[in-house]
Amino acid sequence: MKDKNAYRKIEVGSIILFLCITLLLLALNPSQGVNAVSSETLPSAKLEAYAYAMPHQGWAPMTVYFSAFGSQSQSGTIASYEWDLDGNGLYDTDASADGGYASYTYTKPGQYLVTVRVTDDVGNSSTANTMVTVKHPSSSSVDYWTIFDDTQVQRVELQITKANWDLMWEQPDSKKRVEADFLIFGELVESVAVSMKGNGSLGGSGEKKSWKIDTDYFVDGQEYRNLKQLLFHNNFMDASMLREKMGYDMSAFAGVPAGHTAYVEFWIDITDDENPSEYWGVYTMVERVDAKYVRNRFGNDNGTGNLYKADAWFEQGAADLVYYGENIEDYPKPRGEVAYGLQTNTDAPDYSDIINLCYVIDGVEYDSEAEFTQSLEKVLNVDGYLRYTAVLFTHLNLDTYQYTGNNFYLYHDPTTGKFEFLAWDLNSSWMSNAEYPLYGESCCQGPVQWSPLFTKVFQVARYRQDYAAYVDLLTRYWFNDSYFPAQAAAWQTMISPYLAKETGDKAYIGTDTLYSLDQFTNERTGIVSLTSQRSQYLQSLLLSGQWRTIIPEANVNKNTVGNFNEMH
């Protein structure tokens, strides 16, 4: 595999009764997290070893789950799995009885090289390693754990004049910004800009719109606890109010860069009338993706790269990662703007990096699979993309890159030169059937006619191996009957009293409701049932070994996928 790390024994002498093992790290990229295979006995082909971690990055304390998924012996059966989980060079965790699965809680920040040693019953032994990166919460410029405290439902209040309130409602889809004050968790932030948020949801969500608060629109440099924008989502088309929250939680569990979230109770006070504040309902407060967001995830010296927000709109086109040429003006323009909406460095926009990414993915006919993977891994964190896709295809959110070219961010990390997929807009999770294929279906839906990254990545056996390992970890430790039902019930237990509070949540109680209170509970039951069925279906495929032989079909809408596909 690419990015190999080798452990080599050095024999000190025939009469010396100990071995000195020196660890050589060759071209390791910690942020990528790609598994590296090494052997302790030659030839290595006799025994393949793999090491996987989930999550592989995050803030301390962090519990990480490990697997040796896909490890296999050509000469016998695997007899033992031993892990060095703390990176001290000792294989002090025997996971043989658990089939190679293990877990460890990291309380100290640092980068840990975690290694598994796999031994078969005829004496062959191989090792594989993976990197775990643990950050101290204080390394973040934002105190996420206070602002997005999801152990309680905290109160926020919009304080606005009647004229400005009416101005927003004259034409909701214009998303008119107006001035207001905002009381968040007891702290008043004056002269913020408030606007409605969303696209399709603006026309079908009744009174309970989603809101965006910009703290620095009218007052230059003003922030709330180091945040310039606050987002409040109404959970449109989700009576359970679980999909978005649990979608982000699942993404974070997988090690995918994902925003923090918390439930809040939202109030609105028309300041120049005699009426008291009016209760609007429960919202999900979601962290905005911006330069500060990426800097806190990829390093304090970061945040200077190009950040793109993907967009799509019916026949107008999508962020499909298709190569359309060297000029960004030739790329799709949904709603009249380039599908790759540049969020940073807008004063001197330079789209050459995203164009080059599209070129590497779709603009070259590669002579071999190796040539394709080497080129792709220079410009994209493939491991991150596989984790991201494993989450979406497991919890069944298809309103994203592969099918609609929408609802994701791409960040070009200047320290690695690679693009990163960032999770976004997950309210369409749990929206398909339990037996949706492991590697997805041939695209396309909506505006996407060809999604080359999706098609080409899953034609590479090594990538399918890694992807299947991530689906395995998700379904073993998060997306299953042991964890998911209890967590879903806990979230609903916390927020259910707020649906009937005061005059009631406007999506459930009143004259312009979208759901009933019965639907709130019943839809959770449906999501729990779908999770159970989906998890069992995926685990059956993984346990049967079918994941090794399944090769997703190439997309029929593209004539030339690449010469390397003829090798499969």
C-alpha cells in the first residue's frame, strides 16, 4: 500500500538473547490516516494485516475503537491479534478473543502510532499501524463545549422591531438581512443581522423558518465568544428532530470534520409592541463552517486555504467534480453562481486548486490503477472521503456529492496540499431503504449526470477495503441496536417538554403546524427500526465476505471512466 511504514528486525548477535526494534516512519502523513502494512516475517504476502481507528482525530478525552478488519492469512487461520494502543512499542492488549477489536480512551493530547500484530496458526506474523491524533480542547479558539452544550436546552431570544420583522416576511426567499439584538444564553449581543435561512425549506416550513445571525454585519469585528455567525435550523421534514443532530454526531464519531450542534429554545420579542416574548420552538444550533472552523480542526497555522461550499439546483448544474476545462466560468452555475462557492480568500479569488482537483479526478485517462491512486492521493485526503461516504451511505443521506452534488464543503489544506471533505446539512439522513447497496448505486439523481470521484474510487480494491472497514466500525459501535435507540430516546426525552412549552413549538402546535406530537415519537420509532435493519444488513454483507467481491458498476452516463477500469 501507499505510505508504507516498515518495522525491521536488526539481529544484534547470535549469542544475544534480545532483539532491538527500531521504528522507521517513511513518508507518514498523520492527517490522512491511511493504514500502513508492514511485516515481521517474510514474505509478507503470506499474511495481510490491517489497522483501523474510529475516530482517528478529535479532542481529549477521546475513546477510539480499533479493528484489524480484512486481515487474512494465505497459509492458515489467524490465531492472535495484539495491539500497541498507547504507542509505547509494547503489544500489551491481546484482542484475540474479540476478533481483533479493541478500544482505548486517550486523555493526553498527542499523536499516537497505534500498531496491531497479527499472527496465524502456522507462525506467520505481520503488523499494521494507523495514526490517532488527540488535541487538547484549549487548542481550539472557540469553547465549543460551553457554547454547544448539548446536555441541556438553553434559551435564545431575538429582539426585533415590528418594521424589521415584517420586512423579512415580505419575501422570505430573498433572505433579507435586518438589524436586531440577540440574547443568547443570557448574554446580549446588540445590532446583529438576522435573516431567514434555507432553500426549499423556506417555502414549506410554515412560520418556523431557519435563522441566521451575523454578529459583525452591522458592527465590524463584533463576535459572540469568538463566533461571527450563529445558525439555527428548524429540522424541516423531520418530525423526530433527530436526523441532523445524530447525523453530525455520527460524522464526528467516524473522524469526519463535522460541526458541533446543540438544541435550543427560540423566542422572539417584538420590541415596540406591548406583547411579551413569543415562544417559537426548539431549534438545532449548528456550527458554521468558516475559516475559524477549519483552523480549529486542521491546526492553528491553518485556515488560510480555499474553502468551498458545494451547491446544486435542478437542471442548472451541481458541484459534481467533473472537469470542464481550465476556466471556472465554464463550470456549472446553479442559481447563477459557480457551484463551488468560495467562502474564504474572496478578495482575490483563485479557483485553480479546485479546477486541478477536477482535472486529476476526471480530466486524465490513466494507464493503470496505481497511476490514478498516486495522483489522487496527492490532491485529496482519500481516507477522509471514504470515512465521509461511509457515514452517508450507512445512515442513508443521499442528498450530497454522489447524487445531487450538494450539501458538502471542500477545504484545500495548505499544509498538506490536499482537499478535505467536510460534513454539512445532514437533515436528509435516514431517508432511504435498509438494503441500499454497500457501495451505493450508480449515480445519478437531480442535477448530477456523472460523479467521477464516487465511481472511480469504488473501482479500486484498496479503497473498497478501507471503506468496508469503516462501515464495520460504524455498525459495531454506533449505528446499531446497542447504542442508537438509547441515544435517540435520550435526545427526544430532553427536548419533548419544550415542544408543548408556553404556546408550543410552532411546527407542532398552532394554526400552521407541520407535524403532530404523535409524529415526533412515531418517527423516532421508524428511524430506530431503519437503523436496526440497515445495521444488520450491512453486517451480514461484511461478515459473509461479499464486500471483497462486490465491484460497483461504472456510471453509464460517462463514456470514458479511465483505462485502468479495464483491469477489473
